[in-house]
Amino acid sequence: DTAVSQTPKYLVTQMGNDKSIKCEQNLGHDTMYWYKQDSKKFLKIMFSYNNKELIINETVPNRFSPKSPDKAHLNLHINSLELGDSAVYFCASSQDRGLTEAFFGQGTRLTVV
Amino acid sequence: SQQGEEDPQALSIQEGENATMNCSYKTSINNLQWYRQNSGRGLVHLILIRSNEREKHSGRLRVTLDTSKKSSSLLITASRAADTASYFCATDAGSNYQLIWGAGTKLIIKP
């Protein structure tokens, strides 16, 4: 069983569209994250949720909205996609907020054309 | 913001040789972690070293931490082709509960 799974793996879409990326973890972790990795491989945190509650919301456009229906799921919805949104988005989870080992999903490569 | 900086950016060595990567950071930390990312895949946790530890081993991996110099090194001994990947260090940001990542070292092991 995949510990952290995100779908889709690839997403190609036109500018202006709205899209969602789903993430689920079966590890029983309390904390989940969304990261963005750009073409230079820089990894930047976007959001962090702990027990369905938002605890980190870095400076990202408000076109990005995370939703956590339960502590095993953290979905990312993106409105009005722009060319600069093209990147690889990673979901991750960890046991708690104490910065223990993080488990990552396989990533979603988003290409906006 | 980027706190960790890995050095070198890229490293190419022969199989069987040792590979050393370095990470420098700017602020005080509680712990430092190393991760591996194979091409097109997610990151995989390798090792965590706490600020009160100086050295840690896991199989062929050896990590050192020098808090006075704000630096860490990752040594992979007897490298294998399967070690080809990018390696990232990540530091905590104290009470902010987030990891801050370096740009990674791309390691290529030549058979």
C-alpha cells in the first residue's frame, strides 16, 4: 500500500482553468503538507494542516486553496491557472508538528499551457 | 525562504567511490534531515540528526553536524549506481513547524 498517494501524477491544462490535486495518507499521521518544487528543484512549503486545521499558510496566491475533509486527506484546488503555476507539487505527511520524518507522495507534474 | 544550501550542486563519481555532500544553514535549528529524490519521484527520508548530536550512521550513510559552523555533511560510502539521485538537506524553523530546504546536490554514480 502506498503511504502517501496523490492524483493525478500528470496534469496538463490551459491557462485560466481550475484544477484539483488530491492527496491521501494511510499512515495515521496528524500533519499534512503541500510543497511546490520549481524547475530548479527548489522545494517550498505552501500549506500545512494539523488535524484538519491550517497551521502554515505561506505566501501563495489566494488562487490556491487547500481543503482537508479529514486528517487523512489534504486536497489542493487551484483557480485561474497561470503559466507560472507549472511545477511539481508534492503532498507529504508527518506524525505530528514536531518535524519528525516526512513521507512524500510521488508528486503531480502540473503543466499550464 | 531557502535556508539550506547544498554543496556541490552536482557531483559525478565512479561506482565504489565515496560521495560527500555538504549543507550549510543560517539560523539555529532543532534538527537537520537529509532526503533523497530519484528522478521523477518523491523525496525519501534518509536520516535525521538532532542539534545535540554530532554524528549519525545508517548503513552506508554517515551524517555529521557542526552547529558552530552551521553545517552538515552527508557521506555515502562505497557508492552504487542506485545512489544516483538528488540529495536535499532540510532544517526545522524552530517554532514555526516547517522544514526549510536547500536546492539539493545532484549525485551521479558512473558504473
